[in-house]
Amino acid sequence: MIPIRALRDCLDGAIPGVVSTWGPDGMPNVAYMSQGHYLDRRHLALSYQFFNRTRQNILANPRVLLGLIHPQTAQQYRVHLTYQRTETEGPVFEAMKAKLAGIASHTGMSEVFRLRGSDIYRIERVEGVPGTALPMPEPAVDTLSALRACMARLPLSPDAESLLDALLDGLLDHFAIEQALVMMLDPVRARLYTVASRGYATSGVGSEIPVGHGVIGVAAREGVPIRISHMTSEYAYGLAMREGAERQGLGALLETEIPFPGLPAPGSQLAVPIPGVREPLGVLFVESPTEMRFFHADEDALAALAIQVGALFRLFLAELELGEEPPAAMEGHPPPSGALMQIRHYAANDSIFLGDDYLIKGVAGNILWTLLQDHHTQGRVHFSNRELRADPRVRLPDQSDNLEARLVLLHRRLAERQACVQLEKTGRGRFRLAVDRPLELVDVEGAGI
């Protein structure tokens, strides 16, 4: 059996494999492999795109011989396979569909390469073809050492927000990944929202993507990593989302939508789910303008990081359930001064406007509105995560409320806008509402933006 790493590298699509099949009459047929996908030591998947001679042959005779060439060493292999079944949905199909879209776009075959299914094969045996092979080149980044360094710094984070910063800083410092972001899942609305990013002109904190949209949405829906090595418009974000909305006549609504920070023309993308208890907590997403930037080793390393981030995030949630109550008395702080600021709350979708500027909506918007109401009616400035979770006005979803992630989102959005209202940490699970200007609160019932 050849090394698993070698087999995975051969299936990455840099050098197309050769698929040999035989018809019922023994007539051989040879065709190029569009895409392969490693499953485990005993199974792999090949893309099914056309009802051609290869397809007819495997349905009649399941024995297949796959010829592979390693893209870096030029070592050749013969892989003996037996066809088992075809999958037309699920994580394997979706991962191959995303990858095929990148290959098709890269080769100008987007209208031809459409995945019909993922053909699952059992690996019977693998043979190395005699010949001279090149030595394996040294990788630009020692993935195992980088993973160890990143994993060592994550547990030092005192809270969820620091954990996200440590993760993205570690990717840059140790993996040399310059563009990265974290999105958290809102299972009730079936959307993901950005809570942290690195390497973009704008942070995009608060931007949203529907579950199932692009590599990020598919990774969240299927719970598996999705990796693309070539540019594809079908899985691009950034400008494509804005242009699509404008074509549908939704330009006016963009004023209340925070633009996604993704690269306008990515060469490579990798989305890795952050595991939760029953469903992903969110998705770690990295991209690069360089094609073939991320390989199986990167996917494995980021998946391991995502597992640790998910475990630490859930630990923070459990600890904050026992968080301290806020102080009973207000500490001294400068009174608000300056011009009156009107803050509007639209009840239909909990969107918040500071003057005429859109800030946030959804659960994070409702949290801010609840805090502002208590500040206005009771003069309160100190709050705790625990009391917010129990407050019925906040209307947290029953499943996976993820209050801490929403507070991270709100804190960063207010800081980014240099708003007259800020959230300041005062301890674990506690924070202060800092208000610099006099406020007028306007609740707009029965309307939404």
C-alpha cells in the first residue's frame, strides 16, 4: 500500500488521472479523471459528469484501473478499484461539486463540467510503477510545527474574543495565511455572521452568508471541510454578492447589509467547520489570491485547530454560566456630553441605526436595544452575560443561543464605527455600557429595514 499522503496528493487534480474500464464484451476504454476525492484507506470517490462509455462500463463491470502520477515526485501508481455506489447529495458530493466548479472555471469549462454524482469505489490494491521518482520538495511551511505552535497559544486566551484573535494571529504567524475570518452560525435564521477577520481592507464584522451558499455555507450545512484550489465565480464572495443584489434591484437594501470582506478574485479557498455539540458553532475560512495554495495537510491542520477552538468556546460558555453578577452601584464615570444622538430600533428585524447610519440587526441588535433601555430607564451601565441570557426581552433562540459570539460581534461593530456607545469588559462574563453622548431612543414598531 502506498503512503496515504501520496494517494491524497495524486487525487488533488494537478495531474489528471487515467481511468481504464472494460465493457461486457471485454473492450477496454480509457478516459481522463476529472476529479478524485480521498475518503479513507479503503475508499475513494471519482466524479460522475457524463453518461459516457466509462459510465456504461462500470455499471456493467465494476472493476476499474486508475492510473495516477504524483504531482511533485512524478512517481506513478496503478490503483485497482471496485465500483460500489453513486451519491448525489451529502458531504462527499458537495465537497466534490465545489472543487469541480473551481477546476471547470480554471479551464474554461464551467458550462460543461457539472457534477451528476460521486462514484464511490473500494480500493482493492495499489501498485507502484517502476521508475525513477524525484525527491519530495520541502514544504514552505512545516504544517505540524505550525499546528503545534497555534494549539499551544489558544488555551492561553481568557475569553471567546481573545480566542478568536489568537486563532487568526496564529494562522498568520505560523502558517503564513494572510486572509482569514471566522463566522458563527445562527441556526434559527440559517445564516452565518462574521465575528473576526484578518487581512482585508475592511473587517466585514457583522456581514452574513446563508447556510448552503459558497464554500462557507456548504461547509456549515454538511459539517465537512470544503477546499477549492482554483478561482471560481460560483463560489466567490465579496463583489459577487453585491453585484448579484444590484442585478435583482436590491441596491437600496445594501445600505443595511454589511459587505462581506472576501477577496474579489480568490485563487484558493478553504472552509473548515468549528464543531459544536449537535451542529457546527461556525466556520473557519481562509483564502488566498494564489492558486493551489492549500493542500490536504493544511486542511488537516485547520480541522484540528477548529476542533480545539470549538472545545474551548464551549468551555467558555459553561464557565460563564457561573459568572458573577454585576456590581449593585454604578462606578463614577463622565456624564454624556455633546449633541443628542438619536438611536432607532426597528422591531420587525431588530435593526439599529445610530442617527442615519446602520449598525447591526438580529439578536445582536436586540441585545443592544435591551441594554440601552435599561440605561435610559434605570441609569444602569453594568451588565453580565448570565443575566442577559435569562432576560426574556433579549429573545435568545432556544437552540445554540451563542450569546458570547453575539456580544463579540456587537463589541467589535461598535468599536469599528467609533460609536458614542461602547461595550467595555469589566471581568469574566461582565461588561460596562459606556455612553459618551445624550441619547434619544426611538422604537419603530411594525417596520423593518
